[in-house]
Amino acid sequence: MSAPDWPRTWVTCPSDPGRSGRASRRRRSIGSSVAANNALGPGCATTVGVKIGPIGVWPPVVLAPMAGITNAAFRVICRDVQGAAAPVLKAAAPVEGVTAPVQGAASVQGMTVPVQDATLQAGGVAGPVDAAGLYVCEMITTRALVERNVKTMRMIRFAPGESPRSIQLYGVDPDTVGRAVKMIVDEDLADHIDLNFGCPVPKVTRRGGGSALPYKRNLLRRILRSAVANAGALPVTIKMRTGIDDDHLTYLDAGRIAQEEGVAAVALHARTARQHYGGTADWSHIARLKEAVTQIPVLGNGDIWCADDAMRMVAQTGCDGVVVGRGCLGRPWLFRDLQNAFNGSPERARPALGEVAEVMGRHLEALVGTLGSERSAVVDFRKHVGWYLKGFTVGAELRRELTSVESVDEFRRITNNLDQGQPWPPNTDTPRGKSGERSKVLLPEGWLDDPDDGVVSEESDVSGG
Ligand SMILES: Cc1cc2nc3c(=O)[nH]c(=O)nc-3n(C[C@H](O)[C@H](O)[C@H](O)COP(=O)(O)O)c2cc1C
């Protein structure tokens, strides 16, 4: 990867050439650059990306880790469909005489949202970017990793050309987490490590892991210290929920601890564990986290179903980037939309059924490589079929056939018979994937008695967040 020296903010100021170029090495983020734009006054536009440790990321978009979904095949399809127009950003020289079409704001479907990309749109100014988004793998259990569990070792494989390589780890024991991180560094298994403190699955929380863990502040601190100490130059980020439930919010303390311990960025899924995937994410918590955590980027997560949702999240919370989960299920085009939106373009991908079917076929083929057998791939792909076809008029019989094929060829034969020209359906920017609340969060006995005790949680084999 290149250019660790990338400045977070570049400015072009046509009305005052003396202020053009690398205007500031101050640590600014996308959200705060809106204010920066205003401070610079009319005629100046700011272009920023988010820095995750040494990695400059534009668009500031992260594919959320999703167990059973974000394997190499899925990540490659998402990156592919995004089309990474990001090389635009690599045209680093300012374009003389180019002025930004808007100053710090653009109108997206009637909303005013901040854009820092105005200069990009104008062909303009940017620093080197190392990553056109981050695409995080499925959650990996640290104990299984250090024990070199065969399935786990397969899960951390990346496709050729995947860069940067992002691994999400789940662990509850500082020593095991440290060893897992060291293994990743020593064996060059990834470029970025995310730690999962958001998993709400009962099997995990009842042992004090996942979203239950940040409640124990000392334990959280020890885990983060161990991870960062062993990570060398690799950035360590964390992903968490707002807390266990409304009476036990943990994210502000956790964010501050992460910052103090040298974590490179924090991502917040704006739901409690109790909420699971139900209700709506409360983005006001992301705004509050952004106010509390000022030295490192804050990434917002929860209920981004279309690119304009991401723009709204940035506008409302000031977050430095977004993490997208369920919205991209069966819809890798969302990453292209997000790229367009962050670059200030209103263009949105609206593939006809033929293109959707073609991408489905490629995804399935890629799964054969990732999972090691055609049989595993066709079985695994069943869950994706409904997401891809959401809203399209495809008969129940055809859908059923597509979820019971035995081979890639058979899949392609059936999809060849679909109405290739059928347009992208309306109303697809709506929830998909998991939903629903939990009546309570299972916790170890006495877990809530003292947030500052020196408890150690137990590791669990379960994945999911
Ligand atoms: C099927 C599925 C699996 C998930 N697995 C993980 C995981 O392994 N690690 C994690 O941090 N979050 C996991 N999540 C949570 C997502 O990363 C994300 O935080 C959550 O879905 C909210 O974002 P969204 O509203 O964009 O979907 C999972 C979510 C789903 C739907």
C-alpha cells in the first residue's frame, strides 16, 4: 500500500491560490470538514477521505462483517460491482481553474447533505487513496485462529487482488486476542483488524462476549491494549453496539477507551443488544459518539438501505464514514451508489433483471472457489436468491427452482430464461435481511453488578453480530 503521508483534508480555494493545495494536516474528518468548509469561506471546497490508521479510504464506506455472508466471493462481487471509480481520486494534482459546483453541500433528492467531494466532481484535488472502501471478512474467533482450526484458516483467505484485507476478530481474552493479532501480523494475513464488540447472539452474550463485553471497562481496555500492542503497523478498529439495553449504554465509555488505547477508528451500530435487529437504529448516538471521540474516525452503522440514507447519516451525525450491512444483501450495486453519492453524483445503479441474473451467476461461481465445492456453493447461495430478486416479477416456481439447483450450469440455464429486460423494481430501498427484537439479553450471573471489576469472559464458538 502507498502513501502513509496522506493528508486527511485537501483544499482548493480558487479565490485565494495561497490557500490551495495541502491546506491542513490537522486531523479532520469528513463530518468536521463541513465546518472546515464553512470556515474557509465561499469559493473553497474540501476533499477528504477517512484515514483508518495508515490506510486512506475513499469513498468512506465499509462493508459490515456479516457471518455467513461476507466471504471472499461476496466481497469480490461487491468490489467488482462498485467498479471502484476511485482512481479518479488518484488524479492528485489540482485542476487549475476548476471550481467546485457546490460548497460543502449538495442536494440529493431534495435533501441538503454535506459533500467534501465537490472538487472530485470537478475533476479536482485529492490525496492518494489506498482503498476504495473496506470490505471486512466474516467474524473469526481468536481461539480458533490461534489453534489453526481448518475451517477458520479457510475463512481468512482472501481472493487475489483483494486489498486492503480486513479481518474481523472476536475474542474475550486479552492474551488470546493478542496472540491472534500477532499471528496475523507475523504471517501477513491481513492489512486491517476489526474487533467485534457488537454480537448480540445469546450464546455469546451469556458468556460475557460480544455486545456484553464493553460493559466491563477494564476487560475491554486490556483486550484493546493487547490487540494494539501486537498489531505493529496494522490499524485495529472496533465495532460495537450502543449497549446492552437502554439502561446500560456502553458506547461512550467504550469509544473513549478505544481512543486512549490507540484504536484507529470506532464503528457504532446504533442499536442495543436488546434491540437485536428490530426497530430502527438511533443515529443520535452516532452523533454523540462523534462528540465524545475526537481523535479518531467514527463510523456510523445501522439502517442504510440506499445511498441517500448514508448521506443523511453523515449529515445528521457528522460521522466520518459509514458501515453497510443488510442493505447490500442481493444488492452489491449499493457500493456503486455510495461511491457516486460520496462523489456528489446523483447517478444510481438500476440494473435490469438480466444484469442482476448475470451478477448472481458470477457470485455463485465465485462461491464455488471460496467454499471449495459446487455443492456447498449452490446450497449457500440459496439464501441470496430472494435478496437479489426482491421486487422483480419472477414467479414463485422459478424462485423455487433457483433455490434447489444442483449446479452452476443449471442455475445459469434457469436465469437465461428470465425476462432479461425487466427493469429494476421501485421500492427496493427498504429493509432486507434479519429483523426483530429480543425480550432480554442473556448475560452471565451478576454481570451488571460492577462495570469495573476484573472479570474475564468465556470464549464462544458462535459467530454473528
Ligand atoms: C447475517 C448477519 C451477520 C452478521 N454478522 C456480524 C459479524 O460477524 N460481526 C459483526 O460485527 N456484525 C455482524 N452483523 C451485524 C452487521 O455487521 C451490522 O452491524 C448490522 O447488520 C447493522 O447494520 P445494517 O443495518 O446496515 O444491516 C451481522 C448482521 C447480519 C444481518
